[in-house]
Amino acid sequence: MRLHRLELTAFGPYPRSETIDFDELGADGLFLLHGDTGAGKTTLLDAVAYALFGAVPGARGEVKRLRCDAAAPELGTEVVVELTIGGQRLRVHRRPEYERPKRRGEGTTKSPAKASLTWIGGPPSGQPAEGLTRIDEVGRTIQRLLGMSAEQFFQVVLLPQGEFARFLRADTAEREQLLERLFDTGRFAEVEQWFRDRRTERGRQLETRRQAARELLARLAQAAGMELPEEVSADWLGDTEEAVDTALSVAREAEAQARAERERADAELAARQERAERVRRLRQAHAELARFAAEAEARELRSTELVAARAAAPVVTAHAQLDRLAQQRSAAAERESAAVSTVEQRVGAADRPAEPARVAELREVAGQLRETAGELSALVAEAEQQERDQTRAHELSELDTTLRERLNAFDDRLAALPARRTELREQLDAAAEAEARLDAAGVKVEELTEQHRAAQELPELAEAVRAAEDQARLAIDEHQRARDRSQELRASRLDGMAAELAADLTAGEPCTVCGSSEHPRPAEPSLLVVSEANEREAEQDERAAADRRERAGQAVHEAQSRQQQMLERAAGQQAEQLRGLLVEAKAELDRLSELAKARTELASALRSVEEEIEARTERRAAVERELAGTRAELDTLHRTMRERAERLAVARGDHPDVAARRAYLLAGAESYDVLAEARAALEEAVRRAAEQRRAVETEATEAGFPGVSEALAAAREPARLAELERELHAAQLAEAAARAVLAEPELADLDPAQDVDIEAARERHTRCRELAESTVAALRAAERRATEVTALAERLRAEWRALEPAEAEFAELSALTDVVNGRGQNARKMSLRSYVLAARLEEVAVAANGRLRRMSRGRYSFVHSDAAGARGTRGGLGLDVLDDYTGKVRPAKTLSGGESFLASLALALGLADVVAAETGGALLDTLFIDEGFGTLDADALDVVLDTLDELRAGGRVVGLVSHVEELRQRIPVRLRVRKARDGSTVELIKG
């Protein structure tokens, strides 16, 4: 990850817009952000953190107050950062939530938080070209590209003020929480949780089985009727079963004896009850005969009453018929009177003849009225047609008005359509012309886009050319130095060649140069001895420098060629100018595209207008023809209606219309018909009533009664008749039954006065029955108890056998769970997660020791401890320091301020290396360290700067944030933060 540019507006203490070019700041790989305490240096790192993750590190992130109080109300708070992650350049824009003044009225309103991510140079695979605008999507994408969370980023890239030293001084629990945030130990926590859940589940299952066994034992004791001892064993279970079997045998013997006694009591009670029943029947028969003799006179009176009532029954029937006929005569008289009233109401005096008396005369008058009504039938039809013609005339009048309005509407619309047709033809011509110019406009946009892209690359290419030229000059200088050194070594070797040959001389042997065997003064070597190997090494260095010089020259040539190519593409125009031309060209292309797209719609609209003109012309002609036919039909209809109205006026007379007069005549005829029918019915009812009265008198005389009233007095209701018959018949049956009982042979030897003792037999029978029932119940209970105890005992033994392996398995699982979770037999009290974190901490200590020993001049090194904590607390995350001066290991909290800073910095850098490797070895090109340098002396500061200087290897940029003046003297200040005297505003000053 490499930062390129940071823009912040109204953020923290900065009231205006500020821009930081990290490419310029990090040109040397190490830069200092300098300023007084409280000037706002840390805020710049907060802005980077907020842009990437939407949060700021440390305690400042808990306040969530990011807007500058001194900013202008109309100026929005926002942060923009441009960076490269994994070769992908992108731009992140964030706005926090803050209160702003309302645009209308007084007070403030909340401006919502926003975030966007824009890809520079094209999106990666699977990402939308337009970028991302949702806050959660932006956060997830940044975290995925970086390969680390916000906590890891703050510990690896942004070492915040006062935060990275916390890891050194943290206790075991706090260090564990921090390591869990930095390293993904979730899968090991899941393993621990899996064991705990497994133990809980198995424990629940085992407890369920234990409870089942306890319930079986309780049920068995309850079934056996015994108390549970404190310790239950198999012997107790066997004794219980034996006791239940013994009780069952005793119950069976008692039940057999009680059953025999009950059978003897049953036989004796049955014999006595049978004799008592025969005595009772004999006594009842004698009583029935005595009562029959006493009621003889009453039975004679009831028999006489029954004979008279049966003789009077025909007279009663005939008299009832006479009553019905009298009622019919009264009803007929009422109907006749009502019919007379109806005639008087419906027929006027002028049309009503003299009052007729006979039925034939009434029917004759009704016929005359009906005949007159028949003559008016034809005129009624004409009256109905007159109403229909009036309705039709009204409809034709409305249709005439509607058709005239439609003609006017057609004329108005037809007058406006030619102008619309002309307008559409002009627009269609313009669209066709735009379509013809579209290709040329597109080519122009492409050319301007290519020129603009080339113009944008020119500054970067110019920088690349300058860098390549600088590298070429350095390569030339390096080659020249290597060449000079090679020549110097060659000359030195030639100068010292005599000494080299003299070194091979041996006394008494000839010289290889002069051949003399005497060597009076051999040459002595000089202080600088150059061997052949030294000369050959210098020649190789010269050739390597020459190669680098050639490659640097080639790089300059390539950079200049690329620059020239982009200059030619840009055609000598600036990027801003080309941007304006490109915007205009795109706008023109969009305008032509819109016009060209509308061509098809315009052509369709033109055809629609022409078709509408033709259709409306035809429809107007049809309306004119329909209007002429309507007016002709209306004139004919008016003439016919006038002639018919004259005939109908004569026919209706004084009535509203002909139909009303015809209805009047028909109603009168119907009234006379009803009156004739009612009068005829009345005459018939009078005749039938007289005949029935004579028939009643005849029936009474024939039944033997002096008159009708005596016969009606002797009559009885059907229920009374049935009652008399039933009483007489019952008395006869009772007498016959009593005499039959007395005639039975089995009662011949009995005395009605005899007394049979049943109560003593019944009491003995009850006692035997109750005893038998109780013994049967006891036997059934004993059998159920034995069956239930046997079944429960078998189930209990099976449950005990199944519990043994389950208990052993749970004990093993529980012990293993305690070990995994740092308890039980785990001597170091380290959970599995703590064990993994301890391994990571050990890696961190190894990675940090190199830097700590170098910065402390070999005095200090980290020592990782996996011992258990005090009073049995968890261990494995101890971190102490070994002091080589004393050879003792002591807590890190005993270090001085400067030593703590060195140790914290070394630990933070080691932690950064391990976290980077853990997240996939992501290349972290930018690192920030905020404050802490003020605790170091000059020598320690030199060592720290040398260590930080090593971090620049491979192109990494290290930014220091400090107010220490000595750092200002050692590192070029690229950016200075200054606060106004009143403390209200902050500004950035580039060095």
C-alpha cells in the first residue's frame, strides 16, 4: 500500500481545504511532519484512517467529533485520499455526519455520512466501473484489498500517538484482546467453544439418562410400596422383587377362601328371596280380588256413561257440520257486502245503471262494460306509440346537437394539424442531419480523449525523464570512479611488479628476468600491494558499472521517447485546455445522439399526424351525412305525431289518456263480476244451512234422545271415551290375572300370613361379597405390583448397564474440555486460543529482538514466557526483557521512558512484520510513527534513525510525526503544521 495524496476540508482543527502530496513528501523514503504540540499533526493521520476505515484510532475515535468548529458554515467536512493497493490505484472520499445550518429558517439540520470509492485507471475484475457509493461496501472493499482490519492497520501502518506502547505494558488479558484483534484466532475459539458445547450437550444427555434412572428407581420403590435407602444396590433390588412375590402368593390364598364363602351366601340368599316372592304374589292376588268386588257399582255407572256417549256421537258430528255451514253463510254475506262497496267505488254514478238485484242482471252489466273497453284497445296501442315517438323525437334533437358539435370539433382539429405536420417534418430533417454528423463527433471525442490522456501523463513522464537522467548521471559517475580505480590499481601493480618478482627469488637459483643466481638487492614491496586478483576484481567492477551506465542510458532514451510520443499526441496543448475541449465535444456528441435517437419517434409521429388528417376528414364527411338523415327523420316524425294526437283526445274523454279510460271500464266490469259471484255464493250457503238443520234433528230422534240438546249433553270427548274403555278393560284384566295366580300349583301350599326372614341372609351375603371384592382388589393390586416391579427392575438394570460407558466417556470429554480451555490438568492454564496467540507472540518477540538489540546497543532483548499467571490465572502471553548488563530477566514495565520507547518501537515493528505475513505478506509501502522521540538522547536517536532508515529498503516510505527539534535538524522537513496565535485555525506549510 502506498499513499499518494490526501485532501481534507473543515476536518479536526483545519478550517479550510488542505492538500498533502505524499509522493513529494516520500521522495527520499523518510520524511518528518513537524510542528508544535497540539498543532494538529496527529489529525493528518486521523484523516488517513478515517478516509480508509471511517474511524480514527485510539481514544479520539470514541468522541466522534470530526468537524472543525472554526470552519465556515457553508463549507462541508470531507476527507479524500488517493492511494495504490496491490497495483490498483483508487480514490476514497468520505464525509462524516455533522450538524449544519438549515438552508431555510433558523436552527441546524444533520448532514448524513457519505462515502465513495473511485477506480483510477479502470476497475479490477468483478467491480463496477462507476465505483462504489455505499458506506458498508466501501469499508468491506478497502479491508479486502488491504487484507487487514482497522485494528491491524493502526498497529501495522499507523502507529498512533500513545497507542503502540500500550502493547508492551499490557497485562495478559489486555495483550490477549489486542492479539485477537490482530490475528485471526476465530477458528481456535470455535474449537474451544465446540468442546464446551459438546460437553454441555453430552452432560445434558447424561443428566437426562441419570434422571431417567432416578425416575425408574422412584417408580419401582413406589410400585413396591417401599422407602428408598440412601445407597441403592443390586441386592436391594433383588430383595424388593422377592418381597413383592411373597405378597402376591398370600393375596391369592385369601382371594380363594373369600370366593368360596361368597358362593355359599349367594345360594342361601337366592332361596329365601324366591320363597318371599311367592308369598308376596299370593297376598297381592287376594288383595286384587277384594278391591274388584268393592268397585262393582262404580264400574256399572261408567259402563252406562260409555253406552250413552257412543249413541250421541252421530248427532254431535251432524251438529258440527251445521255450525260450519252457518259460518260459511256469514262469510258469504260479508263478501257480498264488500263487493257492493267495490262497485260503488270503481264505477261512477253516470256510468252505473239502476241497481240490479239478480245475479244474471249483474253479469249482463259487466259484459257491456267489457265490450266498450275492447273497442278502445286499438287506440291504447296508438297512445303507446305516441309516447315512443315523443322519446325518439327528443333523442333525434339531442343527436342533431351532438353531430353539429362534432362537426365543429373536426373543423378545429383539422385546422391545427397542418402546422403540427410541418413542425414534425422540420424536426425529422434535423434528426437525420444529426445522425449523419454522429460518427464524426464520436471520432473527435476519441481523439480529444487520447490527447487529454497524453497531456495528463506528461508531468509524470517529465518526472520519469528527470529521474532516469539522474540515475544515468549517477551511473556515469559510478562508472568513471570504477574506471579510475581500475587504472590506479593497474598502475600500482605495474609499479610493484619488481617486488612481486622478487618475492619469487630463491638464493642460488637464477632470476627469471636476468638469469643471475646472485640477488644482492631484491625489490621491496610498497605499502599498497596490488595483486592480480585485486586488478581482476577492479576490472569486473568497471565492466559492471559500464553495463549499469548503458542500461541507465537506455532507460533515459526510453523515457524521452515516451515523453516525445505523448507530446506529439497532445499536439502541444495543455491538459486543462484539452479537458475543456473534451467536455464540449462530449456535450456535442450527447446532443447529436439525443437528436439521432429521436429520429424514429419523429418519423412515427409524422405518420400518425398524416394518418389522423386523413381519418378525421373521412369521419367529418360521415358525420355530415348522419346529420342530414337525422333532420329528415325528425320532420316526418313531427307530422305523424300531430295527426295521432287528435284521435287520442276524442277517445280518452275525461280521463288522462285512452289507457286510463280502458282500465276504468275493465275495473268496473271486474267489480260487477265479483258482486255476481258473491251474491250467488250467499244464496247457496242459505239453502245448505237449512237442509243441515233438518238432518240434525233426524239424527237425535233416531239415536233415542228426546231432542238435540239431550243428545249433545250425553256426548263425551274422545279422550273421555278412551279413558272409560281403558278403565273397564283394566279391571277385567286385573280380575283375570288375580284368579290365574291363585290357580298356580306352586302357591297351593303357601300361607299368605307366612313371614320369610331375608334381612339376615342379605347381611351375611353383603359381608361375604365385600370380603371377596376386597381380596380380589388386593390380588389385582399385588399382581399389578409384581408385574410393574418386574418390568421396572429389568429396565433399571438395563439403564444402569448403559450408564457405565456414558459416564466414562463424559468424564474423558470433560477433562479434555478443561485442558483445551486452560483448566483442569492444564498446568500452564493456557487455552487453545492462548496457545496459538503465544506462538504468534513468540514470533513477534523474535522479529522485534533484532531491532531492539541494535537500538539498545545489545543490552536488551525480549523474552517470551508461557508460564501460568499468579493465583492460577491464564498464562502463555508473558513478555519480559533480558538485561545483558545484569543477566537478569525483568518486567518490561521497569524500563525507563526512553528505553520503553525503544522497546515499544521494536515491538511495534516486529508486530507489523508478523501481521503483514499473517495477512498474506501484503506489501506495505507506507509507515507512520507518531511521537515518542522526545524521550531519546542523541545517541539513541541516531540508532533509531538508522533502524528506521533500513525500513526504506524496497521503496518503503516512513513518515515521522514529532515536535522534537533535533529531528528537524536530522531529517528534511517536508511538511510543517502551524497553529494561529489564538488557537482557532491550523495551516500546513510545505518545506
